[in-house]
Amino acid sequence: MKYFLSAVLFSGLAWAESPKQAAIASAHPMATEAGHRILAQGGNAFDAAIAVSATLAVVEQQSSGIGGGAFWLLHRAKDGKNVMLDGREQAPAKAHADMYLDENGDVNRDLALNGPLAAAIPGEIAGMEHLAKHYGKLPLSVSLQPAIEAAEQGFPAYPRIISSIERKAKILKRYPASTAVYFPDGRVPTEGQLIIQQDLANTLKAVAKHGKAGFYEGEVAKKMVQSVQQHGGIWTLEDLKNYTVKEREPITTNYRGHQLVTASPPSSGGIAIATILNILSAWDLTQMDLEQDRAQRIHLVAEAMRRAYRDRSIYLGDTDFVDVPIQLLTHPYYAAGLRASISPHKALPSELLPGISDNPKGEDTTHFSIIDTMGNMVSATLTVNTGLASGFIAEGTGVLLNNEMDDFSAKPGVPNAFGLTGDDANKIEPGKRPLSSMAPTFVFSEDQVAVLGTPGGSRIITMVLLGLLDYFDGHDVHSWVSKPRYHHQYLPDRLYTEKGAFDQATIDALTAKGHEVVEHKGQWGNMHAVSWNKKTGAVDAASDPRTTTGSAVVK
């Protein structure tokens, strides 16, 4: 299938100079430092991406891990190549559309979310090897060393992982290997206590020595499959051996003189962002902001979100299995038709949009952004799905398995853990990759480059969108990551906001337009971004102030 690409801006533009320094922003200081360590050893941004990915897999397991998957969006400076590396998990060969339905035809959410039956075949290790072989400068073994040390020597427990363990305690305690890692001395780790993972270190050493074969074949694979099957899962050795990482052509679109390069299917993020920006291109949102017409701006953005998420629920899935109408969904003419249904004065109830027949949640994914001194860039979003994933660590491997099977549509029209509905395009099929909202993104303009993304489940798309709109308004990287957030995902038909994001006058104005505004109890997201001013060569980096472990370092 060919992807529709808008005309590429600046394709012949010679950048004034390379970045003066390298910048890395990630969710944990040990991961950020691991990336800079690899750069100092002669690696490039792609080698650093391996180090950051692997280290996050050790120290931020509530959000990512080698038992999960990732999308790495890459920009190679020497030839301007943009590509998305698809390390998304895929369904095992014995998976089928009704595997989570009980005798009444209802979804058994426990099976879909907890334990090894919830786990798809991981893709992160295959992606790391591909990065090293095709884009990096250093051997995989060198880039993995910081993660091996973090697993072997331990890392201090911090509030976010402690709270994840507490929330998942009942599930984790079902499985001996999970209990051993997350309940040392029989209790939840205290802040500062070292979490040591020798089995995981040994698995990473096998990968360092043998490449992806050290994970997908050999002793590690045998241990994973034996443990999975012993606890009710359906993995086979053939499932692991047959996994392949894929290079995908990114979604590219233009908005107000900027070129966006973003994630393609099996992510829904890039198409949804392109659709929303195409809809919004008819209005001067920046002027609305300057004129303090905030409620009107939010109304228009929310209505565009509503329509893009409606399309997500109907059309989007793994393009290796379904014919996704990418050219249609990203075309300005299609957006013009969607825009025609938007009233500037009144919200259109989602039930009046043709489509398929509670509260969105989730920050249990992670993101990092990198730019090196050669101008290579990585925007990567990694996930195991929900917090601490399936809760199941395969004995003898230290590998916490994802629960990405819940990202498929277990039953048409039935919401998943993030409140998202889906249809047959995203039904479970052997070897298929579940639909994702992850949206790692680059933005290129005449004099600036931005690299950004975030975790956040169903809200990833809208958080990245709001960061982009803030960039288009002329603000800096620190503003993008801290901007107050709101979200509409078609169903349920509500406009969600962070606590304190809207003042009462704005809420009243939106309510008068027909929106049901629901304020969240807290804040959401964990955005990490870097920028490069091509005129001066200066780079900057920022991590979301909503979390305490984010780390943005320029060196």
C-alpha cells in the first residue's frame, strides 16, 4: 500500500549548521545519562536510542520493557531519510477473534489484561538490533551496557514505580517471578531501596552476545515459552522466531508552513494528527488565542478531535491485514468535508456522526526525544500497555510481558482499557499488530526543528496535538511539554480536562455550546521534547513538569 504524502517542504534547504550540542529528554535520569554516555563513546543518536530504550526497560517497567514494543521515528541527517521503525508487538499464531469472550459472549477483561494470555509477541529487542545494524555506529553490545549495569547493580525505587506496584499488587503476586522482583523481603520496595534484576541482566547479556537471537531463540526463548504455557498462555517458539521488525514510511503532512513527519499504521497517531490539523487549517487559532477567544478555539479543536477519533474507531488497523484508506483520511479535501459538519456555535453529539454502535486513562507508556551533533534525530514511544503490563514475569528471564492484546478490539464496539472502541479493522488475528495511539513526531520549519511525543494511552494523540499547536503559536520547548491539556475521543462523548486546565468562564462557555466538560482529578502525560534552532545551532530539551523523574539534558 502506498502512503499519501503531502508535498515535502524544505527538501532542498541547506541547514545553516549542525547542532552545537546533543540533547536527550526521557522519563528517567539514568536513561538520559545512558544515551549521553553512548554519544560520548562515539555513538550517534540511533545508538543512544538503543541505550535509552534498554535502560528505560530496566528502570521504568511500569511504562516500557523488552517484553513490550515500540515505534522509533528516525531522521538520518546525511541523506534526510525519515523512517518509522515498527517494533510493535504482534498476536501469536494461536490467537483468534473470540479468545477473550466468555460463555455469554462478553469480554473477560481479566484474561485480556492480566497474565500471559494477554501478551502479544514483543518487538523491542528486534527493533534495537535493527537500529544497531542499519543506523548505528557502535555494536549492540556497547549500547546495551548501561542497561545491563542498571539491572545488575539495581536502581533506587521512586514514587511512580512504587505506586504502580501497589496498584498492581494482587496481579503481581499471582506469579512467583513477579513477586520476587517487585516484593523483595515480601513487601513493596520503599523509596530509595535498590531494585535488582539479575535475571533481566542475564537476558540483556544474551542479547548483547547473540543479538536478537539471544531473545527470540535459544535458552531465553525456551524459558519464556515454557513459563507462558505453564501459566495459561499460547506462545510458541515459532511465534518468537518468526517475529520481524518492519520499516514503515511515515505519515507526512504540512500545516502553516511546517512539515510534520509522524507515525504511520499500525499507529493511529499520525493519521489522526494529520486529519485534525487539516481540519483546523481553515482557522487562525493563534489569533483566537491572542484575542482571548479561548473557548471558541477549544471548541473547534475538540470538534476536530471528535471526528478524527471517530475515523480511528472505524477504519484503522494493521495495514498488513486491512486496507486502511490513508490517502483519503490524510487528504485536505476529506478534511474539508469533515470541517463542513462543524458548527462554530454548537457541539455535534457523537451519536449523530455515522459510526460504530469510562474515563480514558493511562500514562503507562514512555517517550524520549534525541538529537545529536550531526543532526540525526529519534522520536521514540515505547510501551507495555497498562501499568506494569500483564503483571507476569517469565521465570528465569526477568522479562515482564506486555498486555497489548487488549489494544485489539476484543469485541466490536466494546471499549478497551483506555475507553477506546474499535471495529473489525482492529480485530484479533494471528500475526497481526494491534492498533496504537503512539505518535512520535518531527516538525521541520525553515529555521527550527522539533522532536516530541508522549505516553498517555488514548490521550497520546491529543497531547501531541496540543504540544504542536503550542509550537505553531511560537512558544518554546518548555511550554510545549507543560501546556494544560484537554481531550475528546468521540466515545464517550465528553470533553475531558486536566484539573485546573479551564477556568469556570471557559467551562461555562463550552457547556453553552453543548460540550459535557469533565475535569480529571489530576494531570496526565509525560511529554519529552527537544528542539534545534538551525540559524544559531542552539538546542534545547524539556521534560514534562507533571512527573518528578523526567530528565532533559543538553551536552
